[in-house]
Amino acid sequence: MRINVVGSGYVGTTLASSLAALGHEVTAIDIDEEVVATINDGRAPIHEPGLDDLVAEHAGDRLRATTEYDAVADADVTFLAIQTPSREDGSIDTGALAAAARSTGEALAGGTERHLVVVKSTVVPPALADVRDALATGLGEPLATADGDGRVAFGTNPEFLREGSAVDDFRAPDKLVFGTDVSWAGDLLDEVYAPITADHDAAVIHTDPETGMMIKYANNAFLAAKVSLINDLANACKEFGIDAYEVADAIGLDGRIGERFLRSGLGWGGSCFPKDTNALIAAAEAAGYEPAMLNAAVEVNDRQPERLLDLLADHVALDGARIAVLGLAFKPGTDDVRNSRALPVIEGLHERGAEVVAYDPVAMDNMRAVAPDVTYADSAAAALDGADGALLVTDWDEFAALDGEFDAMADPVVIDGRRGVEARDGIVYEGLTW
């Protein structure tokens, strides 16, 4: 099939290159000329395991990038993968997405062939109306309806990709959600993903566009709440002198609970959980409902970095101290620092008068852009050298192998927020929830 993907961020680049790997002819459209040039040069514009290889394999063949919408009318499907950033009140800004939808409509105006426009971006259900209206305005004619009238259909296809394993998640999804009111549009989505469903036993859910997006929000809100619940329980375990991980291992054996997302620690960050949970709260409150459980999940998550700093302060006088922060990405396997737990940790250290020296295998350049007043080390060993304390914030595998490097610390105090290192002789070790 001929497919367009508008937007070349984490979701868009993964989608475009993965669709090309399935055998489709894909055009990636982005307003950033540098991003376009990077893709056409066979390189991924972001760090994601396996993505560079995909882009390198298919760029110039089944994958090309452009800043123009010229290819839209010649394709069968256009996916919109534009960021929907959070406003100060937690609601999402659909301005850029609506603009892309309007441009897509304008590119399709006057045509005669059927075309499906699919929102891949995460949008709260009530806000989809703005995107629909923008698409119809650009098109200059009504969108396709359930009774078959109209040649341009609208749909949603939310993503469930985890940064750090997005390529594998695309290839082997737990579920595929197709939201559209038009039967032939649903058939087109079945065709797009046919190579996956032929080889992988993924559940396929056909529903309407709004329900499709609500599934995405409910999915992330449930996982965020699960992490906050285990952190709340684990904080109590810490006060009782109990290892929360031993408790989690046991309750995870209950089929009603499951073992996933029971790793207590610093909490969740990244682009999805914070933004989606806050957007759902804002949308619910706008509709007149106060989502108490979701608010509690956010509150628990926001408290975890302060608890980590309090543990460190029990062992180190922070005013004037040199503190090593190990890990800056919001999770291992990515260079994404959006809503990373390292941000409030660094801010809290500065507020308490500490000097911060930080290290991350891949995310330091991105963190420099938002936290320039930090000393960045070339290695974990360099960060630890002479430090009065260390905080483990992201559980990269290389940190688990640290050993003699702790001996170079001025005061070998290690506070672990992710259970990423082991207690050992010669260091003062505290786990956040164990």
C-alpha cells in the first residue's frame, strides 16, 4: 500500500520505518528540514533500539521523507503522528495536529479516490472534533459517513509503543485498535496491518474513533495508577523495614494482579503517562467529574523524588556536597528526558545547595538543553569520582556492573531509586522502597 506518515518524532519515525519493513511504500512528512534530511540519509532522528537499522535499510527504497504534502493524494492512507503537548492545566494542545489535518485535507481536495486519514497522535475523545473539523475544512467537502457517502474517511489508531522497545512492540502488539465509523476505512486498516496479524496473534478491536482513543487513555491511566499503587504500598514497606520487592514478587503471582508494573521506585515519567494522565484528568474535570483515583496516582508519583532526596539527606549534608546522578533518561533504552524523574531530583538537589554531576549513556545531550547548570561526566566512574553521594535514577544495565568505581567516592553513600545496583561492603546503601 501507499502510506503517508505526517510527523517524524518517536511515534512517527517508528511507524513509518516499521510500515516500510512490512512492504508498504511510505512517505514521511515533517516540517523540520533537518529531520527530513536525516531520514533520507538513512539515519533515525531519535535514539530507539533497532530504529537506525530499519531506517538505514529502507530509506531511499520504500521509505522517503519530505517537507511537502505532494504525496498525500497519491496514497491510500495518511497517518497523523503530530505531538499534542500539554498546556499548564494538563489539557492537550491540538493546534499543530489540527494544522496538519487541514494541510492533509487541502492536499486531498478535488480528488476522486478514496482516502483514509488516521489520527495516530494521542487525543482526548472530545478534542477529536477539532481535528475532524480541520480535515473537513481543508478538504472542502464533508467527510465519509457510516452509510458510505464521502470519499475521505476519518479514523483513529492509537499506539501502544514503549520507548526503548518500540520496534519490537510494533512487530508483536498485544492489541490493535482501529477506530472508524466507515466500514471500508476499517477494511483499509486491516489491510495495512495484515502482515502483522498474519504472523502474530494480536487482538484486533474495531470501534468508533472516540472509543479507540479512550482505550489508549484508559490503558495508560491504568498502568500509571498501578505503578503509583505499588509505590504507595512500597513506601509503607520501607517504613516497616520490609523489602517491597519480596512483597511484589508474591502478589504478582495472583492472576488478577500480574507481575508487570510492580517494580516500585522513583515512579513514571516520559511523554505518555504524565501527559495522558493529566489530559484525562483535565478532560474529566471539564466534563464535571473529579477523577479522585487518577489525581491520587499523580500525587504519589510526584512525591517519590522528594523521598529519594530525604533518604540521601539522612546520610549526607547536602549543602555544598557533590552528588552524582546516574541516569537521566526517563527509562533505559531511550534518550528521551521528557518528564524524567531526574529533572525533579536535580532541581531538588540544587534547592538544597548541592553540586550535581550527572551521567547517562545516551541522554546527556537532551538533558543539557533543559538543565545546563549541571556538570556532565563522560562516564559513571567520572561522575562518582570524588562524589559525596550518588543517586541511581535510571536503571541502565551498565550501572549494575559498577563495583570498584564506588571506592573513588569521597563518601560512598548510594541511594538507589530503581533497584539497579546491589548493596555491598564498603558503601552505605539505601533502596527507595526496600
